[in-house]
Amino acid sequence: MRIGRELKSTSDCFYPSMLFTKTQGGETTEVLIETFIRKQLRLKAHTVTRVEETEEAMIVHIDRLGKRLLRCGVCGLRCREVHSIRKEREWRDLSMRKLPLKLRYRPRRVECPRCGVRVEDFPWAEPWARVTTALANAVAVLARELSWQGTAREYGLDWKSVATIVKRAVQYGLKQRARPPVHVIGIDEVSRRKGQVYLTVVYDLERRVLLWVGEDRTEEAVKKFFTEEMGRRRCHTLRVVCMDMWAPYANLVRDYAVNAQVLFDRFHIVKHLNEAVDETRRELWRQLTSKERVGFKGTRWLLLKNPWNLNDHQKERLSTLVRWNTPLVRAWYLKESFQLFWGYQQPGRAKQHLFKWMNSAVRSKLEPFKKFVRMLRSHLDGVLAWTKTRVSNGAVEGMNNKIKSISHRSFGFRSAKNFIAAIYHCCARLPLPTEP
Ligand SMILES: [Zn+2]
């Protein structure tokens, strides 16, 4: 088969675009497609013997090139002796125009001086893979944007192949990724399947990248981050660890990240405040009798009317309204006045504000707020740390939303392992395997 074009660079691995850039200085060189593919695959000890075009695929037959030395598939050492030839294997590659491209080759088993008899190393694919590295990388890149189902459809693969490719890419990426010193981290949880299963995620808040995902949200589960991912030495550079007051792993920071300040982050504190307001409202609603509830509907106008114009029934309804509203107004006021805390520059002032606030919250006799204050009191150090550090888990929220969208677009991963792989793949900026 002959095609007209000049061969130049090797960096572009997408064949179809290569076929139709034609001239250089007005000249067109004819190149055998076999040569073209050989160069694209960067074969040295192998060659393309034949390209066969069938209805549903282009099949590239590969063979060993003369007596060139093959490499051991385990250690990569060049081996003199070929032990045996195995039966033909097939690899999927990036498509040629519309047609899927398949490589066919009979792998050799070589006698490696170091490892013994092993299957040779394939320059176009990982030893385990049934697709070429070029295709695997293209799939991995797309799987960062689309669901695994969508990616599979795009490349004519099945879901399982995509899952395998992504998991291998993550495995490789975790092994190869750079691990610069980490100073500020945020720990948070994400739920899967409507809050039945929890995962813990750890982010580097300076680089805004995911560091670790683990199953569950217990102290025992999160411990693995400090012992396995970080290790003793790297834990020493941690300065701030951002987390929720409600989280059970503050002790871990004391044990493992000895130089770090625990910071109970703004985002979660505000969330708990809002929950206290909500809880107050629900509590009041529960206390109302059903008659009062019915009477309460559409009573807002009572407030706008002059009191002397109200009849007895209306006065009764207004008093219910006020009785119902007063605690809620207090709750709102408490919530709003707490927010001033974030603005203070001086730690002393911030502390003073917080103490005053806690006193008034306790006096409010609103049970959800008293509970909130008890929580603050037992975590004061980590709450007051805000004024000095000003780190917020805000970036974490963006990441958590991304994780939610990963979960949604894949209709919820059945297994936690797959979900974790997908999270790493999309949020950890892992390097992809390199092609030869
Ligand atoms: Zn070897």
C-alpha cells in the first residue's frame, strides 16, 4: 500500500493527521505505509512486514527485524538468545481514520542473563496491556473529561478495558509523581451513594491538588495518609492542617504532624452555624400544635396592619407569630454576629469577640447553639488559629464538587476501588506513562 507524503517528526502519534500533510518545498515523497507505521511506533528491533485492510480493521503484521537483539520484558536488558516463539497476540492501537488499527505479533521468549526465560519487552505496549501505550494514553486523557462509559464508546472499547487502563495509569502516576514538601493540607470527607459510604480526601491547599483518597472516615482509615502516603519525614514540613471540628482525626495531627497547627476551617464552621439556625427552626415547628400551624400560614400581613385594627382572633394569631418568630430572630442574629469573627486582624480582638459571642449564645437558650458553643469550647485553639493562618478549606469545596460530578456522570461507581481510581485520575494531576 502506498501513500504520498513526506515523513518528518515523530512527536505526533495520531496517524490520520500525518497521512495528509503533503509537501515540503513542493516535493511529495511516496512512502510505504509499512515504513510509516514502523517509524510511528519507533520500532528498532522489530519491523512491519505487511498491512492488511479488512472490512472492520487495519491489521499491522509485525515481526522481528533480522537478528537484532530483543530486550527482557522484566528488566529491559538486551538478550542474545531467543528461547522460543509464542502464539500470535493482538494489540489495539489508535484508529487509522475510521478503521481500528490492530497490531499482530508473535512474542519471543528471551533468555535473560538476569531473570531467566522471560517474554520480551514490547516497545509499543506495557507487558500486561492489550492496547498500545499510545491508545492507553489517549483513553486516559479522555477519561479525565468523560465518564468511563463515554470514553469506551469513543474508542470502541468496553467499559472494563477503560477501567483497567485508568487504574493502571493511576498506579503508574502514583508511583512516578513528584512529591514536593507539603505545608498546608485540608482533610475532608465525600459521600458516595447518598451518604451510605464515606471517603476521606486530603488536598494540598497550596498547590490545589489532591494528595490522597481513602475509604471510610475514621481515625484508623485516615492514619494511612500520615503513615503510608506521607511517612514520618514528610510529615515534619506540615504547618497547617485544615479540617472540620466534627472530624474524628484531630488526634492524628498531634501524633504525626508535630509541627502543624490544627485549623478548624471557616467553611465548616459556617456550615454548622447554618445547621444550628435550621435546627432551631425545625424545633419550633415541632413545638407548634397543628392548629397553630394551620393558623400560622399566611400571617405575614398581620405584622403590617395597625394593632388597634385587629380583632381578637387576629390578635391571637399575631401573638403566635411573634412567639414563634422571636427565637428564630435570635438565631439569625447570633449567626450574623458570629461572622464578624472572620474579619479581625488581631488575635486578641478575635478571641474577645468569640468569648462574648459564646456567652450570648449560651444565654439564648437555643439548644442547637448551646451544642455549637460546646463544640467551639473544646476546640478553641484550632478555631482561633484562623486569625493567624487565614487558610480556608474553600478550595476543597471546588474539588469536592468535582468529585461529585465524577460520581454523577458515572451513575455512581459500584466499587469504592473504581471510584477512588477515578478521583485520583481526575484530581491528583498524575503523570501518564510515557511512550518510547
Ligand atoms: Zn531480565
